[in-house]
Amino acid sequence: MKIWRIPVTWQCCAFVKVNAATLDEALVVARDDNGVLPLPPESQYVDGSWELSETDPDFIRECYNENQKDETDKETKQ
């Protein structure tokens, strides 16, 4: 059997603490448009969110698996 790298995506749910004078301001800060908030240290998997990030076999083979070839029947039987 060969090992294949398959890109997947899933979602997590967590809470962030932000300093703000109002809830509206806190919501703006929490959107983190500048990418400055650290990831929360604790999170939970969002049920049902697991999915393939890419489904094109040719793209996955080339970009994630160094053009690895499929096993042939001959290789499997050895």
C-alpha cells in the first residue's frame, strides 16, 4: 500500500477575549482583519465540518504527492 497526502479542512469553535469599550467594537476586533489575534489555546471540532480541500486527483497527485504513481496489480501481489 502507498501513503497519499490528501488535503482536508475542518472547522473549530472557540472563544477569544478582546479588550474593547463596547460590544460593537469587540466584534470588530474579534473579526481580526489584520491577523493579530493568537489562536485560542482550547477549541472544539465542529461536527460535520470535515471535508476534502481539493478533489482533483491530478492536482493532488502533482502538488501534494510528487506525482506518485498508483500501485499496479503486479506491485500489489508481491
